[in-house]
Amino acid sequence: MNTSDSAPQRLLLIGLDGATFDILRPLMQMGCLPRLARLMEEGSHGPLLSTIPPLTAPAWSTFHTGVNPGKHGVFDFFQTTAEGSQRGGVVNSGSVRCLPFWHYLGQAGKRVGLVNVPMTYPPQPIHGFVVSGMPAPLRPRNFTYPPELAERLPDYKIDLPYFLGGREFQAEYVPAANRLLKDLGTLMQLRGEHTLRLMREEPWDVLMVVFTETDRVGHFLWASLEKLVQGEVEKQLELTLVAWFMALDDLIGRLVAEAGAAALTLVISDHGMGPSATRRFYVNDWLLQEGFLSLRRHAWTNPNTWLRGLGISRDAAARLLSLLPRRLVGALRSKVGRIDVPVDNSRSRAYLQPIYEFVAGIRLVDGSLSDKSEGLLRELTESLLSVIAPETGDRVVDKVYRREEAYHGPYVSESPHLIAILNPDFVANHRVGNKALVGGRREISGAAMVAGAHRFEGILIAHGPGIKKQSRPHFGFRLQDISPSVLHLMRLPVPDHMDGRVLQEVIEAGLLEQRPVQYVSTDLPGPVGGGPGLTAREEAEVRRQLKGLGYLS
């Protein structure tokens, strides 16, 4: 191949939020994804390691910037205080405290289009156009840049409205599988058609669209997806799922065709997906038992304290609640879930700071590190790694990182002191007053459990001029590698503050010889800035949406 002209004139990025090869590869083998399979067969691919935690806000922020959360400052869906000890407002585009890769493309005169990329609301000025993605209200006051672009998208929707309304999330609030797939398919088709029209009508050099619908299917229909790839799903649902993925594959093919033969295509996901945890690890109860945590004795405004004072475990309370009407149970559980554990700071040494599902943060009450706290961190780490589920003998905690091991940069102090990665069949729960430290996650009251949860391994598929053709998967890809790789593929130097590397193993050797990777010296930059944050109404609406999607207890 003559590589002298093989550098792409355009670059197309397709995000399949939450996609995993565990599902995509069997679907390719079943013939459901011929266009995606062709991209993989004619290019390079491999698992793409997400951030700690593998959560939308920090993961996409790392994708944008090429740096770890310690440099961009987004660790969760919520902002933190200066000490990182309390959750604040919902993060938004202005929360990312580092420049995105499209800033450098714009400086070089490259025009960029972004459609539904998470962490782009409210939209910031860009050399190109933006159609914002989550977290955002369903009816935002301004979701595009330039603002007048919204007039050309009168029927555009960021997400579906199932999860709004302030109610405790229950399974009956989400339609049955066939209806859910139909609604998500309609939304996906609408997003794809608008993207194709913008590709034709707007000038662009780099364009990205993210289909968050794949994440919703993974969360709410994971059990059905597993049965589908195992050949065990009910026939009508199988037909509906296959049709849904074939429609997605058709959109991918049309997007690639519209970009043109000279364009390079990257298909990525911000994280993978797997089954939700079936068991709970009550971390604060464990900290109480081990002597790391003490509660305020008279915090009678807190239901957790009522139960402890009456000698009633939360397990017994759940059995009592099962006798009440479901709507009343939902309201009561919602109220209890919003109340913090009443930590007695004067007698406590550490407490749980929830992060995401099987990723738990442990924060020291005395945040200043000293010789004494170093010993406490070692003690906590050893104790966490020794927790065993009594019924099965399984280890509950797989790995414990100090925050300085997981992150580096000016915002590391906003993270908990320890980050515990649990066995993914366990979810970290902050509530106290439970009879057992490890228990079943499904509650007797009948509250719904989201079927799928995030995993660390997402996907990367690279295809086009100058990309190696390799059938075997590559390993060692990280989400922070995408930004520097995009800049290099668009013939720009890589800012040396980026933590990621250019994925040279997927690029043909001849092209790398002609255009070796170049770096430019930069200081760690701040955000682009500009534009307002979320209004109080938008903040409340986004919180309800995150609760419905299972990201907020």
C-alpha cells in the first residue's frame, strides 16, 4: 500500500456507550453486525480500558482530554468540596478542568462536529458545531453551539423521559422489553439521521456521534442480551433484539459511507457492561464493626438511627415494608436513601464515600496525611482485602488503590484516600443497621434492580487508510490514548501534558516512518470556559435522570 497519501482527510468517531465485545462479537458471528464486523476484519481492534471508576462522567472527560481524573478533576457525576468530602452539584461541561482534543484541532483550523458526546452540556464555543449530550435535562434551554443550530433540530431528543418525575425508581416505570427497544430504536434512528444530515450540510474534519442507546439496552436488558448470545432468549424478543442491533449496524455503515473512503473511523466505548451485582457489601457497617467508624448517638432525624435505637436491623425493616403498598414503600425508601450516615467525626477514623456500584471510596476523617494516617491506610487496605462472604467464601474486595496510585495531578485530593474495587458481584452500600455485612441485593419490597452494570473493558475498532489489518485483538489500549491518537492521525503534535499515548501499534509502519509521533511542550491547561452552568431546575431534573439510570441511590 502506498502510505504517502494514506493519512485521513477526515476522521469519524462513533461512540457506542457501554459496548462490550462480550456481546458484539457473538452478534457478529450470528451475522447481525456485518458492517461493524467488516470494520474489525479490515482494521485493528482490542479492549479499551476505562477510568477508575468506569463511569460516564470521568470516562468521557478522560476521552475528551487525554488525561486521568486527577488532572481534569471529574471523578463522579457530582462535584466535590475543596476537601472532596461532600457531593455538590452535578458535573457539566464546565467542570472539566483541562482542554479537550478538539480545542487543539480548532487552533489548527480543523473543524469539529460533536453530536451527543457526554459532558458537553452546556455547549461551549468550538470551531465547528456541538449538539450536547448527557448529563443534561430532557428539554434544555440551549443544547447546541452555535445556538441557532437548534432551530434545525426541532424534534431532537437527548434521552428518553422514563426516569424523570421524582419517584423512587421501580421496574414498572420502564416499558416492557419490546416497547423499550422500540423507543430506544426510534431515538437512535433520529440521532443517526440528524448526524447524517449535519455531515452533509456542515463542513467538518473530525466528527463524533455517541449512541447512548447501547448503554440503556445494556443496563435494562442485560439478562436478555446474555440469553440472546447463548441462544436461549424467547423467540419474539430475539427477533426484536436482532432487528435493533441490525438497525444500529446499518446506521454505522451509513455514517462510514458518508464520511468517505479517505476517512478514518474509530469506534469506541467509554466502558464495558456486565451483569449487575447480586450481593451487597455494607461498607459502613463493616467500618463500624472494625472500629474505624462511629455514629452520632442522638441523630434522631436520621432513620438509620431510629432502627439502631430500636434494635431493628434493616433486613427486618425490609420484611416489614414488604407488607405495605408498593407506592408507599417507594416513597419511604426514597426518603431513607437520601439521608446521610450520621458520622461522629470526633470518634471516627474513616467512612465510605460512594462512587459507583462495585467501586467504593474510603475517606479518612482527618484528611491530612501523616505517619499516623499512613498506618491507618495500610490497616484499612489489609482489612478490606481480607473480607470474605461467609456463605460462599468469595473475596469481597479484589483490589485497593491509594488515590495516588489511581490518579496523579492537581485534583487528586478531591478523590477518596482509598479506592476499593469489589468483586463485581458485590455492590458497595452506604446504609447502616444491617444484620449481615454481606447480603443479597434484591430487596423484599420488590424494588427494581438495573440488570446490567459497567465494567472496565470497553471497545476500540480502528479502520481506514493507514490502519493495520490484524485479526487478532491488540491489548493495552486505554481510554486516555484516544485523544493523542486522534491528534496524531490528524497530523498534529501531541501536547506533552496528556497521559495517553498514540496507539502506534494500529498504524502502518510506513506511515509512522513518514510521520513519526511529535510532541509539543505544554503546561497543564485549564478548561475552555464560557457559558453558564446548570440552573436549579436543570440540576434537579438531571439528578432524577441519574437516579432512574441507577447512578444515584
